[in-house]
Amino acid sequence: MNVEEEVERLKEEIKRLGKVQADGSYKVTFGVLFNDDRCANIFEALVGTLRAAKRRKLLTYEGELLLQGVHDNVEIILKPTPTAATDVTNAGHSRM
């Protein structure tokens, strides 16, 4: 699996494990992600995938390097996708 595929899978897992926020973002703690069995089976290097997603500005969290135990309560926020807002806007338009 390449980095882009891993980042997409990470987004799916954050949506599965996290809580949706009023702005359409999702919030989950590092500990929840790190200790999830499904995530452990998918990601060889969860921290590296998180850093790749952060560099692409798809999510945010405090700090650079997250460590198990020490950073279990750090919140990871998956930013809302602009396509979700576009889909809602275009839903009322019919095509001929």
C-alpha cells in the first residue's frame, strides 16, 4: 500500500472511531487509534501515516511526534472535506 492509499484508509478509520463535530470534522484521540485492533492490522507505521496526512493538511494535532502512552490523549482532528459542502450545495440542482 502506498502513502496515498494509507492516508485514505486513515481518514476512513478516523471517521469510524471518531466523533463528528458541528463543522463536519472528526475528532479522535491518538490512544483510541493506536489501541484499535483494526488500525494495528492496517497500518505498519501509524505515526508515519499521521505525519503524512498532517503534511497534506488533511488533519491536525499538537506536536510533531506522537508516542504511545505519553500522547494517548492528544486529539487528532480530521478536517471536513470541501466536497461534502459542494455535494450539499449541488443536491438541489436537477440535470436535464
